[in-house]
Amino acid sequence: MEAEKKAISLLSKLRNELQTDKPIVPLVEKFVDTDIWNQYLEYQQSLLNESDGKPRWFLSPWLFVECYMYRRIHEAIIQSPPIDDFDVFKESKDQNFFESQQSIIALCTYLQELMKTIEDLEDNQLKDEFFKVLQISLWGNKCDLSLSGGDTSSQKTNIISSLEDLKPFILVNDMERLWSLLSNCKKTRERASITRVDIILDNSGFELITDLVLADFLLSSKLATEIHFYGKTIPWFVSDTTIHDFNWLIKQLKHSNHKWMSKCGVNWENHIKMGRWVYLDHMFWTLPHEFSAMSQVAPDLHAELQKAHLILFKGDLNYRKLTGDRKWEFTIPFHQALNGFHPAPLCSIRTLKAEVQVGLQPGQAEQLSASDPSWMTSGKYGIFQFDGPL
Ligand SMILES: O=P(O)(O)OC[C@H]1O[C@](O)(CO)[C@@H](O)[C@@H]1O
Ligand SMILES: [Mn+2]
């Protein structure tokens, strides 16, 4: 109880700093990333003129301040042993999973049915199925909890039957290019050589299920032979996946009473055991840096990603970090907005929740603004935006 009281008082202090636009203060508790965070704060300070004073909540870049808020929430927890490994968002993440049960059952059933015939599918049928699981994973990204302030945001309808109706909401659609890349890898792959797809995960609960369905499909269709998943080392943006969420979810499936749900759980655990699926994390994903800084700030991670044949970045926050969260012209090429970040061919799979979007056709953004003013932030629109081999 003493620890809880302490954490709550630290969190109240944080809320007060935020609400009254106080200066952003350095982190105090020693942790693996403390020095890097404090250096980044100094860098933000260096961008200001003398007269502008200190970085502050209402004034500093949103990407930085929003990441900092989640890192300070974590600081309040690690400063309060013995509850220093408590995940303040765990309850809402689990709730999202349980509330999405029906959709999860539908997905697991769909996947297991597909598995029965996958070996016999013609190329064009396989491509159709690939596009389906990609779209499932895209719309799975609607269900994050940070947009709703942690309120429930689960998937209650059957996503598979909605795919056709949702197609007009895909603003950039590079699915064909993903197919070309992976089907080419499959055709030209020598025996025993590998095709590795890395998935930079976003939210736990329903979205994670959709990502695992995609990952399982990639293996079963032989479009890939190995999947590396990246999650977060600390609770992040309410719903993001940590190793505990990842393991918890697979266990939930495995022990489910539903035949196909538990089959998925068993298969997925097996993928992990056999090393076909590898879960990794790295502190870089919970730093405030944009991805073009990765080769400098986290060269080991950058070198690791270079070994992938394709990297899929799930979610809105990853898109903001890919593009540096800048006020880009809507028509600027994605490649340019990446600002030199290209460890391997990569694709953003994201529903739009923040005001950054590049690579649109001339006039497309203007048309959207006229017909649907909240198009950039409602999560209603989505993209598959690919930056191919150089
Ligand atoms: O889980 P996702 O798709 O990264 O969404 C997180 C997004 O939600 C917000 O926290 C609130 O809209 C954005 O700032 C952030 O980019
Ligand atoms: Mn998220």
C-alpha cells in the first residue's frame, strides 16, 4: 500500500506538470535508457532560442512530449518498489482481448480453414488470401486504446465480412508490391535458405491476433520462412505489446475451450519453440527518436533489421516515427519523408490517427478534407505504404 501511495503521488505530480504546462524535467531514476532520454531533452533544449526558455508540455513537439509522458508514467512505477514491474495498462489490454472474443474466434476459424487447403491454392488464389490477411491486420490497428483515452476499443463485428466495404478507405495501397517482393523471394529461394519478415508490433489484444494470423499465413504459404516480432520493453501508449502481453495472449488461446482458438495457440507456441517465430525487444522502440536516427542511436538494432527481406511497421506511432512526425506536404514521396531510413524494404500498415500523411495523389488530401474533416485522426482510413528495394 505504501508503494501504491507513492506511485499515485508521483503520477499526480506528473498530471499537474502536464496540466499547468511546466518545463519538461530530466528523468531521475537510473534505468537503461535514462541517459539517452536526458540527452534528448538537452537536444530539444538546444533547438530553442535563449528567450524561448525550456522545453514545455504545450510547446515542445508532440511526438517527444507524448513519448515522454509514457516514459514518466513508467518512472513513477519503477520508483515504487515492490510494484516496480506493474503494468498500469494491463487490465485494459486484457479487457480488449476478452471483449473481442467473437471476432477472435472468427479469425482463428478462418485461419484454420485456410490451412486445410493452402497447399493446393493456385498463385492467384494465394495472392487473394494474402491480401485478405494483410487487410485484416490493417483494420486490426483501429483497435488501439490510446486514441480512446484507454476506454474500450475492441473489435465486435466480424472483420472478414467487412473487408470489401472497407476497401474505399485504403488511401495508399501497395499490397501488389508486397506480393511481388515475397512471391519473388519464394520462387528464387534456394533450398534451406531463408526469407525473413520482421513485424514491428503495435497493439496487444485484437490487433496482435491479426498480426499473428498474418505471420502464420506467411509461414504456411511459404512466402516467408522466419518471422521476427518486435515489441516494447515497457508499457507504452496504453495498448502496445510487451513480452508479457505476447506470451499471455498465446497462452489464452492455447487454453481456450474453442477448438480453433486453441489450435492457433498450440501452433503459435510451436512456431516459437521451433525458432520460426522470434520475439525480440529493444529500448529504441520506447525512445522519442524518429527512425532516421536509428543507425546512430541504436546501430545494433539497425544492423539487425538490415537482415530482413521485408519489415512491416504496424500502427500510427510507427508511422509518425518513420516520417519524423513533420508537417510534410501530402504529396511528398514516402521515400523522401523516411529521411534516409531504409534498413530493408519496408511497409507501413497503419490506420490514420495523427496529422501526418505523405505519398498521396495530388488533390486526394483536399478532397478528403472537404468530405470528411477528421480523416487524418479518426482511425477510419488506412494505408499500405511501401518503400521498396533500392
Ligand atoms: O497504436 P497506434 O496505432 O500507434 O496509435 C497511437 C496513436 O494514438 C495517439 O496516441 C492518439 O491519437 C497518437 O498520438 C498515436 O500516434
Ligand atoms: Mn499503439
